[in-house]
Amino acid sequence: MAKLIVRKEKLNSEVAYSYNGSSYSVKLSEATQEQLKILDEIGVDVFEKPEKNDKPVKV
Amino acid sequence: MKKLIYYLGVIIGSVMLAGMIFPELFLPAGITGAFALAIFTQTCAKNVSGASKVFIAEKSVATAFTVESGEITAVTGTTPFMRVDAMQDSVSWQELGELVGLNNWKITNTVELDIMPPETETNTFLQALIDGSPCGYFALIVDGNSRCWVVGYNATDIRERPLRLGSQDHKTGKGLSEAEGNTIRITLTNECGGIALPLDDTLNAAVLAGTSTICKWS
């Protein structure tokens, strides 16, 4: 899975979420990739969209 | 060596100066115990009592809150907050803080609203509140100043102390002169360790405009 990158303007944010029956709070600037993956799974919209590959594909 | 000490001094001095000018850079996001007492300036604006609207979300549906500088900037979940058409001037939210022992601070939230008339639809709504209460709720309150607050979530307990259905009270009343006859008063309540947070201006405006996707409008 591609590395998740938090949008610059969201780096100072903190996200409070539930996972596996417990509540957690994480500061996005200090979040690990594992934590970001959980946030992505939940649907938290703080990540940079993956760039589209516009280059023609060589056949 | 002298130069090194000089540059170190400049760096430390700059950091200290930045800390004095922008203390929020050195504080975690959200309301925490890390705030030092500072001056409070009052805004010259009218202050309107009361609450005008209430929305209720199940804890399991509102899956995450994004917080920046003590304000909620996003709520994750598929339109988690359900519109509740309460009777006019029946919605209220009380946030009562009190000292417990010497060092503990307890906050009790009480959200009240009246619905009517007693019907199958009101029964369905009440039963859903009863069924969902063990998991808990978050309430979105629009106060008289058009500021939206999320009650049941706070930065201290995170999401561990949501609102529960405290009571439902239905009385027919004794006759036509009882204004509150045949209304159902619903009370959501919790005890928690942190104060409720407001929505940021963008999300607040979207809720007031009826366009926010965090609320189910119809």
C-alpha cells in the first residue's frame, strides 16, 4: 500500500477515533503509518490524493 | 567555541521569543490542561439565550472527530447526525462543572428536548434512543448565538464518555390548560472530564445553512 501523506493544512489537527472498541486520539504530525492507515480505513479525510499518472503507458 | 555559544544563544533566544509570541505552537491541539491563564477579552456582540436545534448521532456512526485549535473541523461518518424536530424553545443544554475532592473536575452535561405528539413515529424514535443508549450518543446543539457544539465528545475523555438516554417523560396533562400535556421530554446526559468543543467557522456555517454532510436533513 502506498505511503499515506497528511495534507499540510491538517498537520496541526488531532483526530479522535474509535478502533477495536477503544478510543484514541492522535496528532496528525506525530502519527505513525499504522495509525494513518486506521484513519484512512475509517474514512478520515486528511490525506493527499494520490497523483494521477497521466503518462501514456508503453505497450 | 565563542561563535558556537553565540549561535546557540541566538537559537534558544529565538525559540523562547516564538514561544512567547505564539504559545499555541507549543501546545497540543484541542483543549487540554496545558493552557496557561491569559487575559480574556469580551466581544461586544449580543448574546442570545437558548438553543434552537438539536441533532443526535450514534457513537458507532460518528467514527472520528478532527480537532484543530480547540474546534472540531470535521466529523467522519456517513451523515451521522440525525435531525430531531423538537418543539420550539424546548431544547436546552446544560454543562455543569464541579469540583470533586480537591483536584478532580467533573462536568455533567444535560441535553433536554421535547417532542410531540405521542404517536407511533415518536415511539419508534424513542425505542431507537433506548436501544442505542448503551453505546452512547453525541449531540450537536445549535445555541441561541448560532454556534454549534458537539456534546458527548471532549478532549479529555476522547470518545469514552458519550451521552446516554437519561430519561423520557410523558404525561398527558390534566386538561386543555396544561401547555406541556402530551409532550415527551427526552433527556440525554453524561458525566465527563472535559468541556464540549464548538465546530469551526466553516463547518458551523455549513450546518446553519443546511448543507453540511455531517447532518442528515431528510
